[in-house]
Amino acid sequence: MVVDDRYDLPKSTILGAAKIHKRSAFSLTALEEARREVYALGAFSSVEIEPELNEKNAIIDVHIHVTPGRLFRYGLGVGMLSGIAQLSSVQEQQDVLQWDLHVLGFVEFRNLLGGLRRLRIEERPRLIFTRNFPQASDGDPVLGNLVTVEFQQPGFVETRTTLTSGARWDFGPQPYGEDYSRHNLDAWVGPQRYFAKGHLFASTRIHGNVFFPTHIGASVEDPPKKYEVLFFEQYARLDLRDRPRQPHKGSFFALGLHEAIPPGSWTYLRFTPDARVYLPLPLGFTLAGRFAMGIMEILESSFNPATDPRLATLGPGVCRCRRCLAIQAISF
């Protein structure tokens, strides 16, 4: 196997992701999987894999041609975000009761110290409005900030496994309609990998989270408390859709598990399955259905049920119930 050496890139990392061994049986499927895995390293604008018959030795040489994207990137811009909160998890994205105007600045290294290591640092100072867009409350806007640092190490343990780690500091008003601001600090580390020709994704992480409130409004009857959470997270998804971004047919299944352990404020188990089905209709329409469920079982809490019943029985986060059920059906 030959790697195009016009660029100063780590061949061992590229060959490891391709995972095509000498004297293995020739397979177009294996070549396509190799192309996909090399592209997933995230540093290339294009990846081409070309087989070439060596008639003298009766073998097929495989040539990998990669064109790097911008290995060092930076940017600065302004924008508006309404209704979506990205949490520090491979699976979670939630609607929130706020919108913001923000400045976004980032710097990203895609070949840090060689080895195609990826480091991204992002900061987002915000002016936050605490109602649904385009409404505003008395006292709006409120200052906030979101800083995220993410690092990826390809070839961890084995050639197609990536170690991910990161930290996030989120400061601003509580996004679920309560009159106080808070600091939310989160850090995580763990491996992730694709299987089954990219259809199956699995990851495991350990998280540390610290939450403490500030600027509590006079109208808050039950002042929030500081808490810490230490938990393991496992997540797997099976994506059988024809197009992940704009699916027209197929299905999607996901399962998330959390196990919180001491010395955090809770010991708990959380279970969140998710299933989606897409059925094609005439004239390009799609019928989509989704079933999602969340169950959290608090096993132990550092909060006193008599003085802090909500924290003792409901655990961390923002959901006011211990068991949630959602069924959605959308046609478009």
C-alpha cells in the first residue's frame, strides 16, 4: 500500500485507519470502508483510494491519495441562536426557553504535534434573552459565556478507535424559566469507534460535572443548591437511514446509559432509548415517527429529602419528572 507523500502527514496514522493488510483478499467493500475511515480522521478535504494491478507479482497495490483541508483554522463571527442547547454529551440536544445574540471565536488544530491529533478551542460570549424568540423579559438581556475545549487522539488502543476528551464552562441564566444564573462546569474523556461500515457508533466516557448557582432572583422560592456529579456514560446508535441529514427512508436506534458514582451528590442509573422510523411517500414526502423514553432511578443522594425533596428525589439536570415519555409523528 502506498500513501501519497506530497504532504507532510503521518503515514502510520493514515494506514492504521485504512486497515488494509498485505496479502489480504482484495475487496471493493474493504476499500470503501478504508476510504470512509481515513476521511473520518477529519483532516482531509478529499480521500481517494485507487487499486492498481501489479502484473509482475500478481498482486494489487493500493494507493491512498489524500488532500488536506486547512490543518490550522480560526474564525470570528456573530450570530443568533434560538431554542437549542448543546450539552456535553454524544447524544443530548435539548430545546431551551431562551435565545441569544453572540460572538463566536474559535481556533482549531487538525494535526497537532503530528499524528492528526485534533484540538479545538471555542468561546461564545452571549447576550441572552430568557423567553422564547422573539420575546424578552424584564432585565433582559443577561450576559453569558460558553467556552469549550475538545481534543481527539486517533489510533487510541487500536487504529480505528479515537480517544475524545474535553471541558466546557457554561455561564448564564438557567435556560428553563427559573430566575437565577449558574456556572456549569463539565469535563469528559473516553474512546469512541464506528463499526459495521459506519452504521454502528459506540462510545464510553467518564464525566465530571459541577453546578453552582449565582445571582439568584428575589422571586425564587426554592433557591438552587450547588452539586457535583461523577458518572460513566455509554452510548450506541445504529443508523440505517438512507441520508442521515435529510432521511427519506430507513430507521435509527440509539441507547444511552449513565451510572453516577460517589463522591458525586447522587448515585443513580439512567436509561434513554430512542427509535425513529422514516417511510417514503409519493411526491417526495416522508412520514417520520419517533419514540423516546428516559428513566432515572436515584439510588442514593447527599441531599436531605426533608429539606431538599426535589434534589433528593429527582437528581441533577432540569427535567421535573423522574420518568419521561415522548412520542412524535411528523410528516413533511
